[in-house]
Amino acid sequence: MLGTGRQMLLDPAGNVIPDANVPGGYATRYNLHLTPKILDAVSAKFPPDTNAPRLKLDWFLWPAKPPFNAAAMANWDRKPMALVEGSIPAIFDNPDFLRWHIRQFIWTRGQTNGPARLVIQRVMNRQQTELAMIDAAALTPRQLGQRLDEVWRDYMKQRPFTAKGYSENPHGKMFDPIKTRMADEEVTIRQQAFDGTLLPPGRKPGEAPPYLKSAEAK
């Protein structure tokens, strides 16, 4: 069933996540019964492993070759695309830095020659628009993190709305009962971005970047 909305969801051990509420008895990525309770149960079954391998940027780099490349994913997932060009900044070897920022962008490798920089782009309808060019080598880890947050928030001020598109798409009719709520959430997210209160994925209010102490001690 790969390539369809009926794709199975697997837990970290590769086991199919069950869901008795739907035909087939397994959860899918478009399943309305896939509630936080299911995800919470999976998280409880697989707690964080302190002996797990350190995160690496390479794990999150999307290829440049279409069709399933970084640009396509940035368009579908409505995230800004970050091209890592030149030499990769040392802070990207810090797993805490990756955990703090990795979900804000669709990451890919840009030109390997030239200055160390991050080129952030907005992708919409196959059109790529540069949002920022960050001179990573000239910034401290704190400054780089703050700049990434600023660019991400600027993108969220203009992120395309999707609720209307789901309703107009025949395959998205399942979302009609919650269309109004989806649209309201989109507006709320955009307003929070303008207000400067929108938190990136995984952040908690008042939480300080965990990588700062280790990164700035070097």
C-alpha cells in the first residue's frame, strides 16, 4: 500500500501500530482514529534510550534528486527548506542543537564548495524563494540558533493555508467535520507568529536551548 493514503505506521521497532477502529486493524497516516493516545502509548513503550547513537545531520538530509527530494517535501510539508552549503558548522555535531532545530526545516545539502552558510528558502508550487542567507561561520551557536528561529517564524507568518485545500480535494472530504477547526488553527498559528509567541516544534514555554552550555564552553 505504499504510495497511498493507506500507508501503515510503524513503531521504532518496526512493528505495525494497531488500530482496531479501522478496516485492516492498523493505523494509517490519514486515519482519523490516530489519536494522541496511540502515539502516547508508543512513546511509553519506547522511552528515550540514553545509549542510543548520537544524532547526526546526515540522517536528516533530503536528497536533491526529484521526485521525493527536499524541495518536494518542503512544499508538501509546508516547511522552509534549509540548504547547508560549504563546510558544515561544528555546532551541527551537537545532538542537542539538532534536537532543538531539526524539525523547523527540511534540510538538504547545497553547494559543498564556497563559504559556510545556510540558505533558507520558501517552496510553494515548485517555486523556490530565498528567505535568508545565514553566514554560519560568523555567528556563535547562540546567534545561529536565534537566527534560525527568526527565519522560521518569518516563514510561519506566510505559510500557505491548507484546510480549504483539503475540503476541495475529493480525497480530503474526510476532514469536512473538522474543516472549521483546522482553518481556525491555521489563523491562530499565523497570528502567534506575528506576535512572536509561536514556539517551534518540541519547545516548551520558557525553555532554554540545552546546547548552549556545552557549545559555549568550547
